[in-house]
Amino acid sequence: MRTLWLALAALCFSLSTLAQDFPSRPVHVIVPYTPGTGADILARLLGPKLGERWKVAVVAENKPGATGNIGAEFVAKAEPDGHTLLFVATSFGTTPALQKALPYDPVKSFEPVALIATSGLVVVVNPKVPARSMKDLIALTKRQPGQMHYSSPGNGGPQHLAMELIKLETGMSIVHVPYKAAAGALTDVVGGHIEATIAAVQTAHPHVQAGRLRALAVMSDERSPAYPDVPTMKEQGLPDLEVETWYGSFVPAGTPEAVIREINAGINAALKDTQVREAIEKQGMTPVGGAPQRLGNLVKSELPRWNRVVKEAGIKAD
């Protein structure tokens, strides 16, 4: 028994020492996507501020592949000492529903650090579509079952899943047309080849302003500053259809709480910096921050939600 207590005491001492020494070397921010994506932009915006705070280099590294699984697995297996961070996007919460055999557990393999930012989604239609609200669109598709189409940047992406969620909750009858990228999916709605799509707020905004698209609803909890006259889903009597893209930071499971608190404090401080906030907002994202539990609760709610949508809609990833 004495041996066990000594071992536990030694472990507690080593963890305490580890927390006090953090960071003792460069910190690596692993982005499991290609350069230029939202998570990559955030890693490169926050990295210098974290480096200033910690007096060490904070290096963003891209490890793309397998819908983010390669980079996530790398972090899951890293030393749990805070020197390897993971910056991920919405796909972290949707991939488990689409790919059952993951090389990590999205809950058990990581500790949440901070919800960094969110980005809104908007439902838009070609102006020739005779719908000026979500209820109009839903009713129109029901009168013409299977005759209308919506585009998305690809099977299993946030836009695809969001529209399938709407279909499940409302009985809307509209056919999915997947594209290879967001540009093509939006362009064909502007051109009238496809009736509707769900797009990032900032991506659709120029087309809505120019009258090439009509915005029917934003999918965030509150109205978007870019679309002050466009109501939310909730305002249109559809309270369970809030969907946002999000970006968060994780560390490997087992990372000491004191280290997590310090990383969380660093990220929150960086998000309060005026230049950082303005740079994030220029990318069409809203800085968030807050306690680690905010991100943890989000992921735990996202996983069952998208599992249900994928299963009931019979969605297969590309």
C-alpha cells in the first residue's frame, strides 16, 4: 500500500512540475487540413500571440489527409504535455458519423481547450425560385416532390448535412447534387441550373447584395450582421435547425489541467486582441473563446446529431 501511495505521489509531483514548466520548448499546432483553410488561418493568426505570451516559438504544421484523420491521430498519440495542439473544424464532429473505423476516439482521445471561432451558414435560392422564406421553400418542394435540387461542395460536408437535417425535420422534398468544391456549387445556383444551396455567409454575401441570389434564412442563433433583414430559422418557426461551422482546439487526453488552463487563457487573450479579432472577422468568422467545457459540450452534442442525420438520410462520404 505504501508503494502505491508513493507512486501516486510521484505521479502528482511530476504532473505538477510539468504544468509549472509549460512551455519548455516550441509548441506545435497541428492543422489536419491544407493551407488556407479556416483552421489553418486561425492557427497562423493566434500562433504569434501565443508565442509572445509563452516566450517560445509556436509553429503551425499542416498534416492533411483522410478528412483530417491523419493529423488528429498524430495529436492523439502525442505526448500529453501541451506542446502539441490540434486545431480542427466542423468535420471533427461529423467525420465519426461518416467513418466508423477511426484511429482515435473524438471524445476519449482528446481534451477540449477552446472554441476559437464560428462561421454562419445561409440558405439561398436563385431569384427565379418563387420562395421568400424557408416555409415558402419547404411548401414549394412538397408541391413538387423530387423536382427541385440543391447543391453542396460534396457528400458529407457541413452544407450537405445541414440541408439533410432540414429535410428530416420538415419533410422538405429536394434532391442533392454534390459538387467538388464550394465555388461550383454556388455558381450553378447563381446561373439557375440548381434551385438552392446552403453556403457560408461570407461566400454568398456578394451574390445576395447584387441580387444574383436570394437569402431565405441564416442558420445561426442570431441574425447575421451581413444579412440584418434575413431572419433566423428559429424566427421562422424552425427552432431545431441551428447549424454553424466551428473551429476548436484540443490537446491529447491526459494533458494536465493546469496546462489546459494556460493554453485556454492564452487563446482567450489572443482572441481579445483587436488586430486578431479584426483579422478573424475579415475571414467571415466570429471569435468566440470561453472555457474548455464550451467546446467539449459542443462536440458531445454534435456527435449524436450527425449520427442520426447520416443514418436516417443514408449519407455516404465521398
